Amino acid sequence: ARPPGQGAPPATCSEFCSAQGLACTNGEAVAAEGCAAKGVTQGCDARLAASGFVCECAGEYDRSGAFAWPDKLELCAASAVLVSGTVLKEQGGTCDGYCEHLRSRVPDFPLYFSCYAAWPAQGLGCGAYKRDRNLRGLSSFENCLQDFRGADAVCACSFADL
């Protein structure tokens, strides 16, 4: 299988897992019986064969595809990314604008996105999200419409697949 948003298949299990925002834990060459068959351990960096290879990935799979969102500076958490002030300006200055524009810009994820929380980065990058989330939970919906006036911000976007 190809990771979302990728044209060419990955060369290794490490590449496959990484393209989905996950970490590789193992790769196995298997016979034609499929995933249930016990294979020969090859590791994460072995070259993938045309068929008969199972990649084991670990981590929290982000169904929103945040790992593939364009114009992010950093992935902070599932559905939350650090966005530069320049990009925010192009989307109306708000995280709400950034989230709404994701539908047309994230390949292979035809979802309707909306902002559910936003934090000014204040030079902390993703640290602002982690700090404020611990202090206040995810009660920063009112910040979605805040014009960050060219400053970086952490935007958290949710989606509805229709």
C-alpha cells in the first residue's frame, strides 16, 4: 500500500511508516499467504520487495492526516500543527482560515476541516500547545477567529468526512 499523498511506493518500512506519521518497529518478508503468515524478519531499513512484505508501525495514527498538512512548521500532536505567521496571513490571519483551506490542499484526505482550538506560539513553537493544553485543556476555541497578525500559531483542526 502507498502512504496517503505519495505517488511512488516507499523503499523501506521506515519510509512507509514515517510517511504516515508513525515509527517503524519491524519489517518482515512474507510468503504469498498475506499478513497472517509468519515471515522472515528483515528490519525497518531493508528494501521492500514488490510484494510479500509486512511493515509494523507504532505510534498514534492521525486519521486527520496532519502529518501531510501543507505549510506546517512542525507537527505538534494529532490534529494540531505549528503554522507560520506568513502562511496564516495568506489564509486571513486566523487558524480558522488555515483549517478551512486544508480540504483543497491535503492530497488523499477529502475531508471538511474546521478549527477547534488555537494558541499563539509566543516563540515556544509546539511548546505553547503543550503548555496551554495542560493548563486549560482544549478550551481555546475562541482563539480560532483571532487574527494572529503575522505571528506563528498552533492550529488544531477537526474534520468531518462526508
